[in-house]
Amino acid sequence: MTATEVLIDPRAAATPRRGSTFVRFLKRPAGAISLGVLVLVVLVAVFAPVLSPHDPNFVDLALTKAPPSAAHPLGGDSAGRDVLSRLIWGTQSTLWGAFVTIVVAMLVGVPAGLAAGYYGRTFDRAATWVSDALQAVPGMIILLIVAAGTRNDFTVLMATLGVFMAPGYFRLTRSTVLAVRNEPYVDAARVSGLGDARILSKHIVKAVYAPVIIQTALTAGLAMGMQAGLQFLGIGGAKTPGWGAMMNEGFRTMLTTPLLLLWPSLALGITIAALAVLGSTLADVVSVKTPVHRRRKRAARRGEPAAVTTSTGAIAHKSADSAVQLKNLRVNYATADGGELEVVHGIDLDVAPGEVLGIVGESGSGKSQTVFSILDLLPAGGACTADAIWLGGRDVTKLPHAERQRLLGHEIGYIPQEPMSNLDPSFTIGHQLTEPLRAVHKLSKADARRRALEVLERVGIVDPPRVMKSYPHQLSGGMAQRVLIAGAIAGKPSVLVADEPTTALDVTVQAEVLELLRELQQEYRMALVIVTHNFGVVADICDRVVVMRNGEIVEVGAVERIFASPASDYTRELIAASLDGAESRSQLDAAHAPEIRKAVLA
């Protein structure tokens, strides 16, 4: 007993297309007409006491089955009551019943769908089971029992119907959350230090609005039909006349006075049809295709932190001159056959305060998995173990998830790749910069705005006040990357992780971004970790480089030494890959290293 679910692209629902959705809806004749009909129905219900020409329950025996007249435009019913007055008051009771059903269905289904989609695991399985059980239960029998137990209480009956309608909202909300929780902008919000509750209320719920509105239109129509059916059977009579009860009376006298069945049937049919057209038109408007930015193919599950455990053995002590230190880090993923696949194999890593460290390797080398372990951003099925992960003076393997999350935005900042995918399209730049400052750093609204303007100006944004009011789609790729950098440094972290910060940018903008990162690192005395596959970036900005392959560290050393005399064949291949037009990239002689370095730096 659930409304038909509306399947739309949640990313399109989450992306406001200026101009606006309501205007585009009104430009469609079907949408405008259906909305006009529904507005008229609502006005009739609200102003029923004024619009009704007679008391709907007043009996005049002279009006019994009377034909339409000037005083009684729709005539009288079999009991001598004015049909028009009863039809007008029936609008009020019908809408009230639908309202109660929708409110209960939303209060039960939407929060459960949000939690199940975002957190998953045990709650998801339990909530899904309850939803399936509600759909399997014979709802009509339950409604009959409730009607008998509450002496035919109309409101309680419609609230019970709302419980049976909740699975429609639950499944729609859950599927929408499952689609958007993997978006890079949700990762970015989490790394900025925002908690699960704020991410849900600000970034996830935004994507749920449009599907829920569409679902509500369809649910309202179904609720009205169910209510009329119950009243037709004599169940759930309201204090005011109902269209279903009028249909029951008209059906009994159909052979003698067929108009008594026509009027309530026509009112109910037109209202339900208008709701169906409204929902269908909204679905078409909201489902307009929008560009989907490429993003990391990580099946991340928000709210399901990857397990971080301490492996057996002695715990290493943090070096006094380390901003970040990893000891025996391993990253594993569960496989479909119930086994485990290890993608990072017991690596050690140190980053000194104020140092710029480059982690280099081809795709699948484990470099991103390493930094995701530090950031607590491993996807579902992923788990890291380590003797120690030191960050902010603490071994985070010993911290609960909530406490570890509080380090994000304070001790560590994150600059993701593909900036347009990591900015939430539903909010202005100003909101996305000030939200973490207010939530994590407890700044007032004015102070957060002042700080956001400062960092925007510092990263080279022209006219920061205008950019604060802009949406991500109104910025160029280079400006969007600068906005992400501004957000990462706004909290003045001691460690900054940049994941392929120049991949999505053209060559000129790449150079500007690298120069900006170098200046900010020196100004704030941050440890900067650059994840890249490009030795040109390493040569331009890094002090030291870690070369990874197949989840292992192949070589570590100062940039000058690596370029001058790489110890590994793989390192020489990566350096060679940075040369355009190189005849052979599989084999290099170490004697060519000086020329390689010169070409890369050029």
C-alpha cells in the first residue's frame, strides 16, 4: 500500500538550475493547469464556511432528491441536504485526511530512509526488513481493526494509513541518499570537519527535497483514493461530509438520481488527476539531464568509517619532528568470495613539519589509499591496520571515530582533485566556506564571513564578495580550485593533503596553483603532502619524494637525489614518462638523469 515511487537522477535533483525550476514548471501547460486546479481545490477547502451556501447537514424534506435549481445548483440528496454545500465541505475533509496521511508517512519514512542510506549496515538491513514487512501486511485488515478499536476515528485511521504509505518515502529517500553520499563534495564536507548530522541536514537532505515533493503529489492522490474507498464502505466517517460517503449514497440511488454519484466522483477524479499530472511534470522538470563531473570511482559509504585497528606488536613512538607518521600501514578490502585483498603492504612514512612530500606512482599504486587512511576516507569494505598513525600529536588508531573526525579541519586539511565535483552545487561559495568555520571552529557568522573573505583574497581570488555569492557552476576550473584551497587553509591546519591538485587544470593554471601552494606552505609552515603521478609536479614543489608501486614503497629520497641518481628502474620509468616524445620509456640509463631533470623543470 505505497505510492508509486518516482525514479529521478538525484544528482540532477541536488543541482539547482538557475532560472528557476518553478518557472520552467509553469512554462509547461500541463503543470500550470494542474497547479491551478489544486490551488482552487485548496482555496475551496480553506474557505468552505464562506463558500458553502447552506449548512451541509441541514435536512429539508422538500429538497429530497430535488433536481438542480437556482437556490440549490446541484440539487438535494436522498436525505434532503444541499449537494453543493456537502461537496464543498467534503473538499475540506478529503484534504485533511490526505494531509494527515502524508505527514505521518513522511515523518516515518524520510528520517528512516536518510539514516538507512547514509549509515547502512545493521540499521539499513533492519529498516529495509520493516519496510518490506509493511508492504506485505494486508493493510485493509489492519485498517478495519483500527477503525473498530477507535470507534471509527477518522484522524487515527488516516494516520494508520500514513504508516502503510511510509515505505514509499523510505525506499525513495534511501535510494537517493545512496546515490549522493558518494559525491566528492560530501567527502569534502567531511574532511572539512563537519559531523554526520550537519552533512545530512545540509548536503544530503538537499538532494532529497525534489524526489520527496514529487512522491508527495502521488501519495496525496493515492491517500484520497483510499480514503474515499473506506468512506464508501462506511469506514472512517468524518465530522464533515466526505466525497467517499457522498459516492456511497449516490451509488445506492444511482438508478433514480445518477447525478448524486457524478458530482463527488468528478471532484475526486479531477483532484487525483491533477496531483498525478503535477507529480509527472515535476519529475520531468527535475530530471533534466545535467553534466555529471567525473569523479573517483570509490564506493564510499558515509557514516561507515573504515576500520582502523592497531596491529599486534610494539607501538612506535612518534618522532618529535614528524607532522605525520605511519608505521606498518596496511589497507585491505573485502572481496566477493569472502576473502581479503591487500592493496597497501605495510609501509612506513614520515612527514616533517614544514616539509613538502610528494607521493608518486601510477594508478593503482596505493598512493591515494595511503592518504585516505590518514584522512579516514576509505570506502566501504576497506580497512586499514597500522602499528601507529600519528597525526596532531596523537596516535589516531587509538581514537574513536567521533574524536578522530574532530581532527579534520583542525589538524589536517584536504585539497581534492576535480574541483567542480568537490563543491556542492546546491550552495553558494560563501556558504560552503563559512559553514565549516562556524560548525568546527565555532566562529560567529560575521567572523566566519570575514575569515572566508580573507582566505579567498589570499589565494588570489579577484572580487571575493562577488565570489562568495556565486555558485560553483559560475566559476572557472582554476577559480574553483583556488576556492578549495581557501577552504582547506581556512582552519589553519598543520598538515595539508593535496590529491592530484592540478590534474583537471590546464598547464598555465597548474603552474599558478603550484606556486600558490608553495607560498601558502611557507607562510603557514604546514606540512604539505602532494599525491600525484607527475614527476613534473614533484620537481616543481617537493622537498622529498616517495615512489609507490603495487602498494609498496619502491624508493624514498630527496628530490635532487632522486632525479640525479634514481635507484629503481621503476622510478626511472616514471621520470621518463614526464618527457614528451621520449623514444623509450621502459628502459633508461641513470646517466640521462640530469637531462631528464632539466627537461622536467623546464
